[in-house]
Amino acid sequence: MVGLNANAPGRLSVWDRVQGKAWASARTAPTSLAPPLVSLLIINWNYDTYIAATIDSIKSQDYPAIEVIVVDNGSTDDSRDVIAKHAGNDRRFRVVHLDENLGQLGAYFHAFELTSGEFVTIVDADDILFPSFVSSHVQVHLALPSSVALTSSNVVEISGEGRALTGVYARFGFGVKPATRGLRPADVAPRLRTVPAADYSRVARSTSTVAAVAMPWFWAPGSSNMFRRSVLAVAQQQRKNRVYMRAADNYLNPLCHALGGTALIDVQLSAYRIHGSNYFAVRETVGVLRPGRADFNARVQQENRDLMQFLLERAWLLETLRGSRFWPLLRQLFEQVADRDRFFASPDTLALFIDYYPNLCQISGERRLLAELRRLLGRKGLRTVLRAVHGGRIPLRLRVVLLTERGKTATVAARRIVLKVGRAVASKMARSPSKNISAAKTLAPPKARTKTETETDEHNPQDFGPVAVLSADPPIFLTGMAFQSMIGIAPAFARSYGSRPAAFLIYPCWTIEDRYRSAEVIAAARAHRDEHPEHELLFLCNSAAEAEALASGGLNAQLLNKNFTVSDTVFRPLADAQVEFDAVYNARFDPRKRHDLASAIERVAYLGYPCLSAGPYEEQSELAARLLRRHPGHALLNPIEHGLPVRLPPESVNAALNRAAVGLCLSSVEGSNYASVEYMLAGLPVVSTPSIGGREIYFDHEFCTICDPDPIAVRDAVKALKARNIPRDYIRARTLAKLEPARRRFLSVIDDLSERLGGKRRYDDGVWPFGAISPMVTWKDYREHLQAFAEGWELLEARRGPSLEAEIGRLLAGSEGIQMQPSELGAIVQAVRSRPGCSLLVFGCGNDSPFWERANPDGPTAFVEDDAAWAEKMRPQLKTADIHLVDYGTRLSEWVSLLNSAHELELDLPQPVRDRKWDVIVIDGPAGHDNHAQYSGHEAPGRMKAIYMASKLVAPGGCVFVHDCERLPEQNYAARYLGSERLFLKVEGHAVLHGYAF
């Protein structure tokens, strides 16, 4: 082959042809272009017999832009002398000597940073590269229709003496189906001068690509592979001077392929030597006989855990690079592990998932993480991890999730688990009531209570929580993280209103300083933000640690402790109140509240209410019984109804607080603790123990004492504060002075959000408008909250003009048989109306066709249909829109095999459709399920081609809507060809509608 001369005047130095004819006619290449540098990394250990031939074969390469790094891996033979002799004074060679044998993979990790090439080949020190090896691989990388992570060429297997054993590697391309074949045409691909036309044609015919999802070993071994450096950088481990007795290709090929795919060059471009001391092969490949050495395979298993740890360490990067596909990558790489079940059940492997659980939770969200871990580890392994992560006991909320994931029956069980436990305890208590509490004071489940009364007793964890509607126009909510709702009402709002611009001020109901909890919040917020970019999520944190944790995860978080919302109108000193108790403790009967720390105080008043999250009612009953039995001066101030203490309204709570001298906060972990500010606004000083959760934010050292969590220390602190007799109005005034800046900030946040969402500022005067409301939020089913919002929205919309919903109703007038619901139709109509003169293309013709024409009165509308009967039926009902008949020529059952075959998804469309770029494309056809009546028993064509063609026809700035995305074919083709990163809308109506923005 002709050598490449970068400085030859008047001729193309690097490229024979580049993309356009202008370059071919100019006959000169821009001076800024140069051939990519290729790094050849030779790793040698005691191969003094063979390495001379390896070095000489590299020196014979016809490609000039190479660098060669020879790593002598602690050899004890004459390798160093042989290397020095044959590398000679060639400035392209650099020799590195290691003091010990790190194994081939260990030496590669050590030497990778020494390489500079855009492409890298790891050369076994006993192999031979044919002269066109580098040129052929680089040419394929440059001429592929789309880039891949590595190329692999076929080999001739030779003996130790250099005699040919086979003409090909028998397992080359074994077990995989090519995704594409060939290279780009010679007249449009970048061409190397070192690859003549005949060679280019031969290589092009022999090249195919394999999609990144394929996994069995199909590459040629050893020196046959050329990697893209950018992908190797992702796979690079930083554990220096570690021994890895594993072949580099055994580690790099599967991982790099899973990241970017492979191109196979079925041309013999190197010789692979088989001999007695060969690192991997014990014989040439013959049929299905395995060539690998048994001891080598055993060592590989020992290092699988290193790979697992590396993947878990880089999970966030891999999730980002792979487009939210970290878990499929992990499963793919470990599908071929021998004794796979034993590997995942081993204590060392489980320990890795325990260590990295917080990070994985942040990346995936806890619900998805549980599902993925169960697939990998099995139910037993998952429970082992969860017990270790959560201190020996799986929390109730996770047990509910685990049940929910097991199917419909288990889901029903999960939703009712709280009530079932309560009923069981009630039944037991009815048969054997406590001997230490009178029947009037016995704690038992209520016979009939409302959700607002019990707050946390009866709820669907996904659809119940604290919310305040701060604004209906624009929509602004204050909402808490309750149960499994890490971002409050935001998901419920999205299910009803899609991506309508809205803002959510979200606060923790319980501390999220725990790294697992903050990781859940970050994962949920990111997932929601990806689906609904028009929603603003602002997190109001109760402590600096919470704000830092969420901000480090990329969320908009600030320290604004929610206790500023406590009503100063409700909680206040009462002039005629008589002090009867030394202290009052307002807390659930929960062991975590540490009531026993008040045991040394002579007179204590308790305010409490039953809550199943605090444990079974029987346990709460026993706690209350013990307190009242041991301390005659202690009393429960709640009235009793149906055997339960009734939750008092705020005004009654304030009256009860005024009967005591000091307020108590005794738990070590909180959710900011409303009671702490309620005490102070009522004029009570506070005794607290050290805690996390942020309750001390508004404390004042003049009347707030933090003492050791010891009954004597608590008693003495109460005595000291009581003796000081601090005026209650003074305590209240000082507390209000601390709350006022936080309230002004909160009002400013609301106004800023309102402006960004197109509304007006209302609180510039700084006057607190919520003084009479305590608490600001109410605990209800989210549907009730949204109903309240809808009522306010409708009033505002009536003043402003017809709403989108009303417009949809007008467009639907007289229509029958339309399956999409108004929420789905509205999302598409909104996109159409936001684009003046919108061009609208709809795949599928049916009862909704006149609706789409009416929805787009100012622009062209067209339909693509494969059923002539439907076309004839709808044409008379359309005024200007065209219907174009096509033949898809596909069958739904082919969707898996066609997924990565773009060249087979081209659809022959009429010129008026193909020649236009469409602003909005709706894919609601052709039929995408097997039993569609239209096909009379024949298989439906599916929407594979419709989705692929939409990606080609959509205009810049346009969007594509895909209906029925709850089905796997629609999901996979939309993610593959429209791009999961473009997903901006998800509406659940008659089916699931996805919107993709371009």
C-alpha cells in the first residue's frame, strides 16, 4: 500500500475524499486535518522468544501516525535486551519497565495514561500485526455509518513456531446478529491514502456492526481489537499497582462494547499465536471446543467482584452516558458469569450493594432500585441488603413497596397493611384489655374517623399528604414529603394536568439528613423534572445539612425551616390561664419520642394521638399506661373517644400548652417539630435534647436549653427555666422576631415564582397573610387537594376567558368514538396552538380526524393511513386535510428484530409528506396490538416505521406525540429513535401519551 505523506504538496495528504465533491475537486486537504494518532500498547511478560517478531510487525505498518509503548511487565528472561535491540532508536517507541508482574490488565491500567492516541490497540507480545492492520481499522472507524466503541478483525491462528493452524478464528461473530453491514460509500466517506479503492471495497463488504446489547464472546482475541480512546477512558480503573491476572480484552471488550457497540471486520489482519505458555488459549478454535485455560477462567471469576465495584462506583456516569440504562448495562455484563447465582448471593457481593445503596438510590429512585436488586440478588439477597442498610429491620414503607411490586394481589395487601395491623391489635386488646389503664384511657383503633383527624392512620401512601394551595393562577403549592411521596403532590398534579407550568415548594415532613432518604428525594425530583420540565421544584429544608444534601444532588434547595408557618394568631399566651404542670410534652406515643426522659419531672402534661407509623396500637397503649402508672403527677390532656385520645384542634392545643410552665422536645430525630415553635409562640420556654431535623433553628439561648438526654438533666433544666419566670409575652415577641425574616423570604419566593410563571406579585408589602391558619397545610387525599385547586382555577379561568379544557370541549362537540381523553387531547392541542401556522401530521385516520383538522385551523393537516376503508370513510368529513395511503409492510412480532435496523424502517411516503418538515406529529396508528379488528385475524403492522419516520420528518423546534406508550414496542422505538432525553411530557389517560421535543 502507498504510505501516507502529510507534507506532499498538491495532493491529498490524509483524505482521498471527504464528504463533499468540493474537497475532491480542490485536490488539497485543509492543513488543520491530520490522520488520527493510534497508540499501540505492547504488554510483555517473559516472551523474549516472540516479542521481536511482534515489534518488527509494528515497524512494518503502512500507517505512519502511530506511537508504540512497550511495557515489560516484570519479566525475568531476556525480554528487556530483545526489546531494546528491536525498538532501537525508533522515536515512535517508548519502553516502560515494571518491577513486578501486574498481570496484563493491571499493566494496561498502569500504562493507559501514557498513551496519547485517539485510538488504542493492546498488542499481545506474541502476536503479529499484518502491515495493513492499523490502516484498515482506522479506515473502518472513520467510514462507519455511525461510530462504535471498538473494531475487531479476524485472525489467523499460528503455532509457537509461526506455522498456520487455522485460516480464521472459528468464534468470530459467533452468536450475534449484525445490526448493519458495510461502510459508507467510497465517494462520501473520509478515505485514507493507505487504503486503495480495492482494499476499501473489500473491507466495506466484510464489515458489520453489532448493537451494544449483544453479549456472548464474538470478538477475535488478543491483538485484533482497536478501541476508541474516549470509551477506554470511561472503562479505566484507577487502582494503581494492583495485580490483575486477567486478559485485557476479557475486561475491555464486553465493557466497551456495552457502552458503544462493535464493528466486526471479517478480514484476517493479524496472527494470533498459540503456544504452551499462552496466557489464554490452550488450543486453536475448533467447532464448539472451548479454547480457554481452566486456571485462567477461575482467576477471572475472582476479579468479577472488582468489575462490579468499579461499575457501582461509576454508576452515575454510566447512567448518564447510557441514557438511564445503568441497570441493563450491569445485567448485560454479568449475564455470562459462571455460577451467577452463587456470585450474587455471596456476602462480598451483597456487601458492595450495601455500601453503594445510597448512591444507587439517588440515581434510580428507591422503588426502581428495589426492583432491580430483586432481579439481580433474588428476594433473599434483597432482604439481606435492606436489613443491613436500615439497621437490621426493613422499614414498613419498604415492606409495602416490596408487596406492591409483587402483583395486583400483593398491591391490595400493601395498601391495607396498616389497617390490618390496627384491626389485629384492636381485636387482641378487646380480648385482653390493659390492666394498668382504665377502659376510658385504653388506646385502640377508631371505629370511624376521618383522614384529617387521624392524619397518618389511614392513607394510600402514594396519594395522601400535606398540601396548601398558595396560588391557583399560576399554580403554586406548598407540599410535604409524606410517606413514599418524595416530592409531595407534584406527581399527582402531573397525572391530572401534565406539564402545565406550576411550582411546588416542598419540605421534609421527617428529616432527610439521612443519606438514604436524601438520595430518594434527589432521584424522585430528577425523574419528575425530566418528565415535566415546566414544573419548578423548590425545596425548603429544615436544616443546613438537608439543604446541602439536596443541593449537592443538583436540586434547587435552601434553608427555610417550615416552623415559620406555625400560626401566631392561634398560638399565644392566654391571660387567664392557670399553670398546673411543670412541663408539657406534645408528641405521639412513640418510643422514638423518649417520653421516659421526662420521668424525673414531678408534674407533666401529655398531648398525644395514635399513629400506626409509631408501631402497633398495643405498644403505644402500653407506653401511655407505663407513663401514667409510674408517675401519679403525669396526665393525658386529650379527651378519650372510642378508646383513643382525640386529636385536639389547634386552639385547644394552645389552651393545653398554657397550663404548663415549660415545653419539652425530647426525641433525637425530628421532622423540624412544629411543637417547638408552638411552645414559644404560646410563651413557654423550651427544654430540648440534642437532635437532628432542624427544630433548634428558631431557638433563643435566653429561654431555650439543650441538655443531655438524661432524666435528671431534663428535670434540672425545667426547674431552672421555670425559676427564671421569663415573661411569656417576651418569649413570644423574640420568637416572632426570628420568624418574620423567614416569612418575608417565603412570600418573596412565592412572588418570584408567580412572576416566572406569568403571574403577578402579591406580597411585596411583607404582611403575613396566613396568621389565622394552623397548620398552613392540611393532610388529605391528593384528589381532594386538586379538587380545591381546580375550583380556584375554574373561577380564575372564567374571568380570564375560555380555558383549554373548554376549548377541547368545543372541538369535541358532535364527535363520537374518540378514544383519547381530554387531558391527552389537550396536551397536543396546546402544542399545535403554540406554533403559528402549525403543520400537523397524524399517523392514523379515524373518528378523531375531524377533531385534529378543527384543532389546527391556521395550518396544513395531513393523515397517513394504511386502511383504504378508513380513508374513504373519513375523506367526506374533512374540509382541507389530506389522507395519504401507505403500505407499512411490517408485522408487530418483528419489532424486536427491527429495533436496531434503521435501514429496514424506511417507509415509502408520498412526496407531499416526505418533502415537508412537520411542526407537530401525532402517532396514533397504525394498529399496534395483535387483535385489532381491522386486520381480520392477520397480524397488525405495529408502529415501528411510523415512529422511525417521525424522527426524520419532525421540524427543528417541533414535537412528536406517541400514544399507547404503556406498550413495549412504542416504548422502545420512541426511546431509540425519538430519544428518551427528549421526553418532555407524559399524560396518563385512556392510555399513556408521551411527548418528545426536538
